[in-house]
Amino acid sequence: MQMLTVRIPEWLHAALRQLAHEKKSSINQICVDIFYDAVVTAAVDEVIVQYESYRIVRSGNRYAIVWGDDFEDLIPSVEVISPALGVVWFNTREAAVAEAAAMKEE
């Protein structure tokens, strides 16, 4: 888990505090949920290839290589690259498959 410091106006803090109270949650969790909903917005329409350490998926008219266990039906619509988890986007199925083949050979 990473730490993020965000400066926000008083009215926004009050609104987050109220929302956290209504949901019986913490302000931190409310913020994480909001960030998650803003970034993890691409639905996995089809799993094209399932390898041991990653998979190739289709979301609309884009294709992605996804690794890590954190992403199931929804994945980030932006590229996220880290050793533990990630998503790399491609405009064509062929490009995703070729990159995955190169990754598999490494």
C-alpha cells in the first residue's frame, strides 16, 4: 500500500467526512474508492489468452496484457506498469499477442 498526501479545500473535506460517516467508513477508504472508480473503468469483454503469469484481454476495441491478481472484470483504462501488477494497452490484437510472446520468451 502506498501513501498519498492530497491538499483539499475545507468544503470538500467536510463532504468527504459526511460521506464517510454515512457509509460507516473512513475518509481514506472513501478517497481510495473514488480514485479506484475514476481509474479502473475498462471492462474486460473477453479473455483472449490466459498464461500462467499474465493474460491478454479485449476491452471494447482495445487489447491489453494484464498481470497480477488485483484485476478481474475491471482494469485500469490507463497503462500501469510495476513488477507486481500492471496493464499495457494496444490498439490491435496482433500487437498485444506479439508483445506477450516477447514477454513469454524473456
